Amino acid sequence: MRIHIALDECEAHGMCALHEPDLYELDDDGYAADADFPVPQGMEAAARNGASRCPMSAIKVVED
Ligand code: SF4
């Protein structure tokens, strides 16, 4: 499983990192830090939860 974040759609609301800080990271300006990263085993539910919190629907959880 991977996470894809459309950085051009991110508006720095920070909801992903607020709800799932162990998975989602923000840069110094509050925008999502990474556009594409793997989901560690056991964090699949956290990945989906964080994605569902994004008010811009910028986060996609992609099954391998
Ligand atoms: S919740 Fe969405 S808009 Fe907010 S920082 Fe995360 S990716 Fe960006």
C-alpha cells in the first residue's frame, strides 16, 4: 500500500498529520511533506483515516 498526495491540491489544512501524526508529515509551512510514500505494515487503517480527513481530498491510498 502507498500514499499519493497531490501536493498542488494541498492547502495546508494539516488534518492528515493532526489525526495520524505517525504517518503523515508536514513541511515547515504546514503543507504535506511527501507526495508519495509507502504505508508501513500495520498502519493501513491509519493511512485510510488520514486520507479521509483531508478537506481537499488530496490524499489517495493506493493498494499495491
Ligand atoms: S489534510 Fe490535505 S490539505 Fe491538509 S495538509 Fe494534509 S494533504 Fe494537505
